[in-house]
Amino acid sequence: MSGTLAGQVAVVTGGAGGLGEAICMALAQAGCSVVVGYNSSADAARALAARLPLAAQVPALQAHTALPAPQAHTALPAPVTDSTALATLADTLRQRYGRCDILVNCAGTTRFVPHPQLDALDDALFDQILATNIRGPFAAVRALRPLLAAPRSDGGTGLVVNISSIAAVTAMGSNIAYCASKAALDNMSKSLARALAPAVRVLSVSPGLADTDFVKSMDPAWRHEQAGRTPLQRLAGPDEVAAAVLACATHLSFSTGTVIAVDGGRPLA
Ligand SMILES: NC(=O)c1ccc[n+]([C@@H]2O[C@H](COP(=O)([O-])OP(=O)(O)OC[C@H]3O[C@@H](n4cnc5c(N)ncnc54)[C@H](OP(=O)(O)O)[C@@H]3O)[C@@H](O)[C@H]2O)c1
């Protein structure tokens, strides 16, 4: 791999979730020290942090003798609706690692509510979705900005990757508030990219339906139908979403304020 990330520190909110786990693994395999951010899944996050490979254990990196000493992966609380806790996270990162190079805002929430059933999408659910999916990523960036924007000896930038959704453009998804939250997230990626340049790049990675364990547990006929509506005739693998995040950190070094789609061409259908 060109552009090893050894020596860099990455925080993944929602790190123990279906996509979060794949993203943590990809970043660890590229040499990052990974902070698995969790809300309620502390045990799963700790277990994941314990099994992520350290840079020295990654065969592709073993030939690099000049790599900085790897720092252990860890699991830390990152409840994105709690700004005080996010400030604590920033302090802990400062003390433990002295840096944060990559923030992946992967935390997200939703619940299936058929779009015509407006009464079922009550204010509490609407507010919870917006607080988690759009205010949360903003709060995480606000808290970690001083670390992300800190000058680096190699002249590199900090990076924020917001995990959006194809629902942002199709307005088809688990409920109306979820679709709106992801459209807002893509818009916010642009505002933040402008506001934080040149020190920090900000990108959205926008998956179509991804075959996480949760999605695999759903009605096979429904999954088959979703795949059939996708030009590439299948769902995204979590590792394919993770590969897009990795590309943002490695190869897409002159990209900021744009949306990287990982959707098999679904909007074309
Ligand atoms: N799977 C898909 O098909 C798909 C497609 C497009 C976009 N996405 C997006 O990808 C992201 C991850 O989805 P997923 O499929 O991996 O879902 P998931 O397995 O349900 O994971 C969701 C994660 O969000 C975290 N989270 C929820 N509320 C939080 C809060 N208030 N503070 C911090 N973390 C919170 C959860 O953490 P805890 O468990 O610790 O509470 C969990 O790790 C989401 O943003 C989702 O919208 C998913």
C-alpha cells in the first residue's frame, strides 16, 4: 500500500457497529493506532480494540524499518450527543497519544418508519435522529478540531470522514428524518471542509445498503430485492465502505468537501 498511516491516530465513533468495525480494522491494517469510540457497546468496543493488529503485526508494513513505534489501540467513550464527554475524549487523546489525525464519524441511529406514516415519526424520534446523525458529527469535529488541525512534521492534513448514506440523495431510507439527517450531513461536510481548510480535509463517504450482520438478519427476499435494484446487483460489503474511508486517508489527498459514493450505482436505477 502506498501512503502507510503508521504513526497516525484515528478515532472512529460508532466503532463497534457493523460498519465501524470494518473501518477500525482497515485503519489498523494501514498502521493507525485506532480509538474505537462507543456509546453503549463498551464491551464490544474493548474486545475489538484488543483484536485489532498493531502496525508491527501487519505483514505489509513489516518491511518498513523507519516506522514510528506503534501505540496500542484502545476503546474510549464517544457518545456524540454529549459534548462534555467529547471534551473528555479530546483530553484523553491529548494525554494518551498527543495527537489525532483522523476522525471517522460513523455513529448513527435510525428506526424503520414507513414514510407515509407521519404520526409514527414523533418529535422524540425525529430529535434523536437529528441529534445523533447531524449534531453529533458536528460536536465531535468541534471537540477534536485542535488535535485534527495541529501542524504535522510531514505537512499532512487532518481528516474527517462523515459516514453518510445514499438516502441523502434518493430520499429513500428507514424514515424521513434519517434521509434528511444524511442530506444535512453531506451539506455540513462541505461547510466544514471550507471552514477547516487547509489544516483539515472533510469528506463524506456515502454507502448504499451494506451487508452488515444487522442487514444480513433481515428478510432475505427484501435484501434480494434491494440488490436487484442496484446496477451492480449486490449490496456493499462493509470492507468496501472501509476501503473508501481508507482511500480518503491515503490516495485522495487533494479531495475535500465532496461525497464519495459507495452505492453500486443505485441512484442510476
Ligand atoms: N449498514 C448500512 O447499510 C448503512 C448504509 C448507509 C449508511 N450507514 C451509516 O453507517 C453508519 C454505521 O451504521 P451501521 O450499519 O454500522 O449501524 P450499527 O451497527 O447500528 O452501528 C451504529 C453505531 O452508532 C453508534 N451510536 C448510536 N448512537 C450513538 C450515540 N448517541 N453516540 C455515539 N455512538 C452512537 C452505536 O454505538 P453503541 O453500540 O456503542 O451504542 C453503533 O456503534 C451509520 O451512520 C449509518 O447511518 C449504514
